[in-house]
Amino acid sequence: MKQYKVIVWGLGNVGRAAIRMIQEKQSLKLVAAVDVDPKKIGRDSGEIFNFPKTGITVTDNIEDALKLDADVVLDYTPLVRDEKGGFTPSALDICRVLKSKKNVVTTLPIYYSQVTTPDLYKMINDTAKENGVSYLPTGLLPGAYASYIPTVLAGLMGHVDKITVQSGEDDQHNYSSWVKVFGYGMDPDKFPQDKLKLGIASYYISGVYEMGERLGIKFDDVKVDHAWYTAPEDLHPTFGTVKKGTIYGHKFTMSGMVKGEAKVSLIYVHKICDDVVKTPAIDNEIHIEGMPKSLDISINGMMPLDESYVTSAAPSVNVIPMVVDGPSGFLQALDLKVVTPLH
């Protein structure tokens, strides 16, 4: 069995899940773990999560890690935007890894960029090809749930007229720093709703574009709608009390339009305390209209509160052999062989 040497860059929630997966796979070998958290640096990369020891000490020096013999870097670093809200800083970090002749697989939303950010697509694609390596963005969202799984399911249809993908997450136990962007517990009149709307759309909307192109649906417009919800009572997530009347939920609807009708939509909910307040509902459902009349799929347990990041890490870990052994350049998961669990 061929063994692939892996560097994990970013030991947050997704990195944690990846470290455990790598430990369990005979076909993978961890050679470096990189993070900036002082509480993790200098400690064993398994022990910091109460996993068995990996024998790999966490470092904060990505340059030293890139000098090691490795096949792929799993990039789970936080998204870094420029002053205009673009993804250029993160794209430059990706290119830094590619220039070290390491393949990159990431959950960052620099995804289907030939449509959303063609300048970044060209930069990454050219850098990867010049160095004989590959770049693949994949995770859960964007990625496996939108648009990989819906597009594959659409293959059951004679033709597709409309597709709607719904999902969401309960952030009540989420300590990630990015959760602050949702303003849980804030006065809705003082919260920058439009800024959040644009930021979320830039993160998720690539899935809408990919589904549209894969299904041959030509949009004449793309719309983003945002609704926010205030707490009907005091709520108690693990990070503090959210008072009645303050923000506790958001619903984002991103749609590719044809003659005023939504043809491809991604609906995503961010909220807290779904076990207490059910509105807006978190529905993991895919609805496809066409021939036959409709196809409806529900996927339950995809984002459980205790291990919600496993399904983000798994697509990026399981695809490693196809990326390392595949063509160079900016890759798309739907153009590769079917992703199946590694041994």
C-alpha cells in the first residue's frame, strides 16, 4: 500500500478531525503539524486533542515544514481577506505552498474560482502547473454537500429544471473566532447586516455557480437574500447568554436566476440553540425538479453538535491520493474519480 506524507497547516476544529483521521489511516503519514496557537506549539499534535501521540511536535514555522519531504499540505488556516473583502491573502499563502512543490487540499472557499475570482484562479492554476503539483478546494460547504453530492444526484434525472440545497449549523458550542461575525447577542439595529450578507455570499456562492454550470443552466442574474432572527427568550450557548430581542439566527438564500425565477439555490442557516428554538429550521435537504417530477433527499446527522467538523475534514483527507497522483493545476472534485474512504 502506497503511503502519502501529509502536513497539516491549521489545528483548529477541522485540523483536529484531520489529525485523528490521519492517525487511523495506514495509507497516510503525518510529517508536520503547523499552528500559531501558543498553547499548542511545542506539544505533540495528537496529545493536544487528547488523541494518542503522533510523534509530531506542533510548530509555528510553515517555512521549515515545507522543507520536509511531503506529498500534500492540508490547509485548514482561517480565511484571510484583503481590505476589499477579497481572498488574495489566502490565495498567496496557497501559492507559497505550491511553490515548494507540495500539493494543496483546502477547505478554504477559494472554490470554482474560474467563475467567482478568475484572477485568483489563474494565479493558483499557473503556479501549480509551473511546479508540477495540484490545488484542490473541497470540504463540506463549499464542497461535498454543495455542490458535489447534489450534482451527482442530479445524474438520476432525465433533465433538471431546478435544484435547491438547504443546510445550516448550530453554533452554540462553536468557539471558533469567526463565529463572532454573526453577532449573536447583538442589537439587530446596530449590527452590519449588509456586510455580513456580502461576506457569507462570497464564502458559499461558488457552489451555486458550479451547480449551474454542471447542469447547463445559464443564469442571467444571481441574487442573495438575508433574513435575521431575534431571540424569543434568553438563550444560553456555551459562550454566554444571548438576551431576548437580540440576534440569534440568520438565513441566507443564494440563487442563480433565469427570467426572474430561482433555478439553482443554496439556503444556509447559522443560528444558536436549535434545540430550544426551531425557527429558522436547519434542514439538510436537496430538492431537484425536472424529470421525474421531483427528487427529494434528506441527510441527517451530517453536522452533529459534538463532531460537526468531521464531515468538513473527511472529503479533504479521503481525496489525497487522487490529488497527489492526478494532473497538475487547479482541480475540481467533480472531475476526479469518486471520493471513497481511505484505508
